[in-house]
Amino acid sequence: MADQASLPGDCKENAGSSICEVLQILGAKWAFLVLEELLRGPQRFNQLQRNVAIVKTQSLTDTLRHLEKNGLVLREVFPTVPVTVEYSLTEKGRDFQTALMEMEKWVQKWGNTVQTASPAEKLS
């Protein structure tokens, strides 16, 4: 989780900077993946877990708690038998879609472009 203890040293000292603030809110390892999935609509835990299968159960739980604590995710409990819990994005969480779309544009332009120097370039 992105608490003060797990932030890079510079962020601890400059906690007011914009990037550090983003890291504090979204610094959970799987936060971007969970937010992207919840942009598709509200989901129950097991459905969300199937959709982000790369994330282990405890990590998903921790990420959802972190995002809920920071006001991006709403956890709603329905009094059914068994109890139904549904996760959705708050207005703050939905507003992050613009940033995710920009990140998608960036990765389409620059992603998977591993630049390796040719042997001749390595010698110069």
C-alpha cells in the first residue's frame, strides 16, 4: 500500500507535490488495473477477482480497501443471504478515467518499443 512508510524518500519529504499526492492515493500496486475494471461498471468481489485474475485475493482486498479509504471506490453491502458486496467507482474514481485514457494513448505510442543498441552503436 502507498502509506508514508512505503513511499520513496523524496515523496516522504515532499508530501505536498502533485506526483507524490497521486502516489499516495493510487500507489497500491494493482490500483490502476482495479480502477480500469470498475470503469466497466459495478462488480461483486468474485467477478472482479475473475476479471483481474493476475491479482491475488489478499492483494485485491488490500487494493480495494486502499481505494475505498481514498474515496475512489464505494463498497456497498446488500442484506441478502449470503450478504452481497458490490464495488463501484465514486465520482472521484470515475473522474480518473481521463487520466487512464491518456495513459492508454501514451502506451499505444511508446509501449513495447524496447530500444536496443546495435553492436556498432555499443562500440561508439
